[in-house]
Amino acid sequence: MLNASDAPALAKPLEPLRPFIDKSWKGHFKNSTPEKPVVDVSRWERAINGQAVRILHSINDGVYGGETIIMWNPKTERLEFHYFTTAGFQTHGTITIEETKLITHEDVVGNQDGVTEVRATTELLPDGKMRVQSRYLKKGEWVDGRDATYELAPRAEVVFK
């Protein structure tokens, strides 16, 4: 096992993300049922020589997916990210870190369903699971979005069709 000092370099502002990195997570959405499962696989990785964190994810083996790149913006002095999707829309947002929570706010461009903003909280739970909850600004009204609890799944793979 690597000591923290042996871990690959990561830009200092990205260090709070280290507990998520080099892990694959598998989560079932709250509204998922055995008859109609909604399963997300997410892979967090160190990228660009430690200057970024990359997250790949896919829902239901590639029905939908996306890629996120998180970097420190020295001009705004914030963690910022870009998210690109298989549905053709993209987002740009910021991350605020509060203890074990990542709180995100993103502006959405090109969503066909009328979503223009997303607010979400990603939390690393005491039992090692990860929970993601989001709300969408859709056609001028905030509505509940994703609610999923993830477990570590080392063999799970992100699939793009």
C-alpha cells in the first residue's frame, strides 16, 4: 500500500478530491427498480499530471454518459469543471468543499429538456459509500434530480456506446 507521500502528485487545490480518485463507483438511483434499473458507474482519475481530476460515468451501460474535467482556476481561485455528455449538452460549474461534501453549481448549455442549471452535493459517507443528490432548474422551476448512493466497485466499467 502506498503512503500518502508515495501517492502520485496532485495539485494542492485538488487534494480534497483524493479520497474519490483511482476508484470506480457503482450506484443505483433512488427511483431504480428491479423491473426498470437505473445504474450509474463512475470512475474518478488523476489527470494531466495531477493538474486535473477526470470523472467518466455511464448510466445503464452507455444509454447516457459523460466526462468531467476538474481544475483549479487561479484567476477565480476556485475549483471549476466542465462536463460533456453523450446527449450533446455540456456544463461549466464550480465546486465548494465542505468537510466530506463537494457542493457544485453548474450552468447548462444545450439541454433538450430545458435544464439550465444544476446544484448538487456529492458526499463521502462514513461507511465508505458516496451519495449524490441534485436539483435542476428546469423551465424556470427547481425540481429534484439525481439521488443515488454508490459503493466501491473495482471491476465496474464505464461504457460508451
